[in-house]
Amino acid sequence: MIEEIEEYLRDFEGELAQVLTRDDLNRVKGKYAGRKSRIPLFLERLKTLPLEERRIVGRRLNEVKAFIEERLRKKEAELSQKERRRESVDLSLPGRRHPVGAFHPLRLVMDEIVAIFRSLGFRVEEGPEIETELYNFEALNIPADHPARDAQDSFYLGGGFLLRTHTSPAQIRVMEKLTPPFRVIVPGRCYRRDAFDATHSPVFHQIEGLVVAPGISMGDLKGTVEVFARRLFGERRQVRFRPSYFPFTEPSAEVDISCGICQGAGCRSCGGQGWLEIMGAGLVHPQVFRNVGYDPEKVQGFAFGMGVERIAMLKFGIPDIRWFFENDVVFLSAFKGLG
């Protein structure tokens, strides 16, 4: 009889595990703990057993009966809890939309610029944001008494270190590491002690480009920049080079594109000039090559640098650089789907 009771218990546990609804539970409860279950039959048969066996079987039957009743109570409590959870949710209500993020406009522009130059055979390099005066100035042909240092009011850290004022120091690090020919771009964050206003920020982003190989000319620079500008701003844009001065390039130029609103005729957006400045560029100065051990008679190169904020403001028509750093959700949500 003990074996029959144990088999009865196993059958109960198997069917209880399949219970998903209250109807299932009522069916199992009636079968294993109700008046028509086998429990009353076991009790009747118990009377016919010898006294000693009756004690053993009776004790086990009581244990099984109590166990079944306890398991049924727990299962009923579980089902009641699930029902309360279902009742607390109004399935007729529309679903809740989770907010979807967007790439920051500066990241969008930086990624697009990098992708364009990658397609032109450039590789991406990086440089440290904490630089030495040697890399940030001297090696770039900017000695201690050079007036260009006054134009780049710097965050000095002591011990000859400072926060880099431009990504150009990476030119020196790249030339020390690589053997010509090579084409690289260096995106990164820069720092200057500028007032935080509509057109200036003490923290900003630049992308530096450098090409070094024998026979590089101004024509190579112009062709590369024109391809880049038209891919980024549109094929209708015109590109012009204006003579300028940078200590680390000779000759040097400022690069402008025609205004996308007036197509070069002159309007309020371009200050009536018809042109918008996008970068500085030029052929690498021979002294910069000498500073890294290159022979300027054997290799030549060109370099360019652009502010990512400036490019983003022109591309998206953003009038104030501070908008990039204010984390305004309304502003940032305008760029959803552009990444």
C-alpha cells in the first residue's frame, strides 16, 4: 500500500506542474484531495491492515495528504497573484513608446567627414589631448616668441604640458611613426581659452589631414579639398583658395565654399560675401619636415585642418555653437534618423 501512496503522490506532482489556470487547479484538487479522490479509499483500506503496518502506512498517508493540501494552497496563491497582475494592466490602452536616441550632430558630421576621407585612401590616427610644448608648438615651426602663440591662448598644465590647442601636433607624431608615402586624418578634441559665445567655445573639435609623398603639389591639395567639399556639401558648391599664413605650411591658404543659400551671390547668411570659410590648408613647411628627420628635397606634403563645429553649423544651418553643448533634448531630437 505504501507503494500505491507514493505513486499517487508522483502522479499528483506531475499534474500539478501542468496547472496554468484556475480550472486546471480545481480539476487537480478534486482528483487528488476531494471526496472522490483516492484518499478516502486509502483510509478505508487502512482499517484492514495489521496494527503495526497500519501505524506506518497511516503516518505516511497523513504526510502525503498534508503535503498535497499545502501544494494546492501555494498553487492557488500563485494563480491569484497572476490574476491581480493581469487585472492591473489595461490591455485596451495603447502601448508606451520608448524614446529613441539620436547621434549627436557633431558625431554625425565627424563620422561623415571621416568616411569621405577613408574613401579617398586616408587612414585614421589619433593623438593625445595633453601635449608637450614641443609637439604643440616648436616642432610645428612655432617658436616661443612666435606671435601665433598669442593667438592660441592655451590651458597650461605646468612642466611643459598643456591641453592641445589644435590637432596639428598629431602631424609630428604621425611623421615620427610612419614612413612616406601616407595619407592620414586625425579627428579629436581641442582646447583654447576662448569666451563661450555664439561662435567660440573653450572646447571644440578638429579634423586634421596630412599627406606626405614625393612630388606632392598644391594641385593635389586643391583636388582633394574640392572632392571633399562637394561630397559633404553638394556637387553645386564652388571652392576657392585665399592666400593666408600658418607657421607650419608654406604656401598657406584659407578654403571657402560658395554659400548654399545664395549660390555665391551674397545674402545675410554669408554676410553678403557669397562665400563661407571651412578650413585652413597648405603645403607642409620644409622646416616641419626637417624637425622630424625628413628631407624636404625628397618628400613633400600637404596638410589641412577644419573645425567640426564650424562644418556642422554650415551643414545644418545652426547659428550658435553653444547649442552643441547644452544637451537640449528638443534640439538633439531633430537629428534622429540621420546616423
